[in-house]
Amino acid sequence: MTKIAYFDCVAGASGDMILGALIDAGLPIETLKTRLDALHLKDFELEARPVAKNAFAATKVDVLVADDVPARHLGDIIEIVEQSDLDAAIVEQAVAIFEKIGRAEAGIHGTSLDQVHLHELGGVDTIVDVVGALVGLDAMGVERVLASPVPLGRGFIKGAHGQIPLPAPATVALLEGVPVVGSPLEIETVTPTGAALLASLAEDFGPIPPMTLEAVGYGAGSRDLPVPNVIRLFIGELTEGPPREHAHPTHAHASGHTHTHEHGHEHGHEHAHDHGHTHDHASTHNEDEDGNGDDSPSHSHAHLHPHSDPSHDHAHTHSDDDTHSCLDVDRLKVLETNIDDLNPESYGYIMDKLFDIGALDVFFIPIQMKKNRPAILLRVLCRPDDVAVMTEILFRETSTLGIREQTVDRHALSRRVDPVPTPYGEVHVKVATLPDGSVKHAPEYEDCRHLAEQHAVPLREIYQVAIEAARRTFGG
């Protein structure tokens, strides 16, 4: 019997989602940490915790990094891998993946392989994601890897060179020759690291193969989406003949065996993700980010910061008690600074800039500072992967010389956004589930404002009919 792993890309894929799926399917995190010790990498920690994604129990993995190296040459990464104590087969696989990533980066940026910087993909978090997936599959005895077609979202992320259209050029290059499908999600559903791992390891993409199922694991991305933001992993014994051959070059699989396939093009791998992310890592990304997952960008600050999906950008905890399964605890960052010498006309502009790059909330609090100076406390709530871009805006657009950073947990109800019909037109409504199973509704302001202006009726009337329509549709 052949032991196989099948990755079902429900919402997409990222490096941390793949690690989460492996742990959720039974890989002990201590085993993974022990195998990763062979890299001799410092300044990172690996954390895994249970979360809830649209009522699905899953595992969220964060790579907590204190690496102040913003980018590495390909040779730097290969040197880290080759000087490790990893098994020779794992070294060979990892080097092959990073070399393909390097070729993709070189092709996109028009440079040579020895000069290419890997930007966001050069960080410790990505090395941990790639090698962690390889050693994790190996530790579980997986001999063959298969996957579903890969869903690709649309939109834009912020990368090392500015705005990047989704799917990112890196992801597109990695997935050449791989079956893909469009996703209605306007986010990064697949990060370059996720694409690199799937394209390198999976020998076939299609429906779930015939197998005797042994374990199922759910790896969580960071964002809350209309669909469960997970990648699902099936582990089992293949029960019929080998799956159909898919057009892939020679791949080294997690078992250390080499499988040769019949077409001759190579798949380049690159990370152009803000995930920061985007990871994100932009989140992107950092979906982390998003991907929903989490291949995050390199950060110049040296304190530990969570690495999350394209996905993907925040973490969730999940209780085994079903009455609390709708509650998420998001691991977020609060940035704040006191300002007493800024033109008040600037604040609205700064708020808009922060929201444009992904801030979850921005607000100003009047305070009294030393020497009885009136001032403003500017506070930003954001995902961990977005700290770097947020601090860049604050330093550039305000007069501040210092920014405080805190990690906070936000308790939030699971929610979705669905349209409801009203006599005035369609209104999108947030539908949140409370721990007791009841629901509450919040109509979207912009929809209500548009209809109120269009029909010349009070805004409160649009709100009222929207809530009534939501109660009829969703209960509560």
C-alpha cells in the first residue's frame, strides 16, 4: 500500500496553512520542532493553536520571527539548507524548491540567478514553511502527494516593489502547468510559498483519489472569509492503481523518492508577497493573507511578530464546547503614538491612508500631555503582518518620532456578509452568530446610504427594512 497525502484547497493555500493541516492531521508539533532544529536557525518560534473557521475546528500555525534580515540572495538560503543536519533527501528537495523560486524571481525582474534577491521569500518564516512541510510529510510517512485544483482570487497586494495584481506574478509562475480555478474572493487565496509547495510536491491535481482514509487535518488561514478559510488534508492508503500522470517535471517527494513525469517545462517559484504575508504574508498578505494565509514579508524591526497567510492576518482560538464555537480570538497589533504638533487637517488624510493599506480600525483620542499641551493619541488596530507598512505611514505622514506596539487579543463573533432584498433594493447585511446560537444583523452603511439618497427616504428607514428583511431571511 502507498501512503498518500491529498491537499484539498478549500479556500486556497499558504505555507502556514499547510503546516497547520499536517499538525491537525496528527503530526506532533514537538516532532516538527525537533526536525526543524536541524536548520540551526535562531530567532524564531513555532506556535500552533486550535481555531474556528466558519464553525470548522482547525489548527493555526504562526512562525514567530525575530529576523532583521530583509532579503537574502538565493545562495544564502541554499547555504542555510546545505549546512543543516537535515536528511540528504530533504536537503535536495528544499534546494530544488528554492532554486525554482530563484529562477522565477530572476525571470520576473530580469536579473541573473546569482544576483536575485528573494525579498519577502528570503525570510526565516518562508524557510521554516518550506522545510517544515517537507519534514512534516516525511515524518508522517507520506510517499505521494496529490492536490485539488488551486483556487485563485483577484485584487491587489502591496509587495516589495509596490502594488501587485492578484494572483501575484510569482504565484502565476509557480502554478504554470497546474490546474487552477477562479475564486470569487477578492483576496490573495494562494501565496507564493503555498504555490511553491503544491507545485513542487503534488504529482497530480484533481478529485480526491480512492484511498482508505486514516486522518483528516484542517490548516487555518488568517482571514475570516465567506467560506471556511482552510486547506484540508486527507492522509490515507491508496486503494487502487496509481493516479493519472500529470504534466510535471521530476519531483522529489516527501518520502525522499524521486518521481519522473513526462513533460519538460520547469515551474519557477517566487515570493512577491506582502503577507504580509500579505505573509500575507499582503496579507496582501500577508494572507495571509491571508492567502489567506500567511507567508509574511520581511520586517526590519527585531521583536517577535506572528507570521500568518494570503491570505494570508490574524489568529483564532476555538473551544471544544459547541456553544462557543462561533467565538474567535484574533491575535492583533495595536500601534499608538502621542502627537501635539500636527496640523489637524492632516488627520483625516492619515486615517484614509491607514485604512487603504489594511488597518482594521483607526481612531483619535484627545489627551493632555506634558506642559499642559493638548494633543491627540493616534491608535491603529491592524494585523501582525501589516505592522511594517503601518509604521511606515505613521513615520512618513505624522510628526511622531516613536510608535508603541502592543499585542492584543480581540474576541469576535463569527460572521458573514449576505445580501437581502428590500423594497428599495438589495442591502448587504453582516450576520453574526452568538454563543447561544441566536443571530444578530448589521446592515452595511454604504448600501443603506446609497438607497436612502436614491429614493429620498430617511436613512433610518432603509436600516429598519434591511434588518426586518435579514430577520425574515436568517432568523433572529
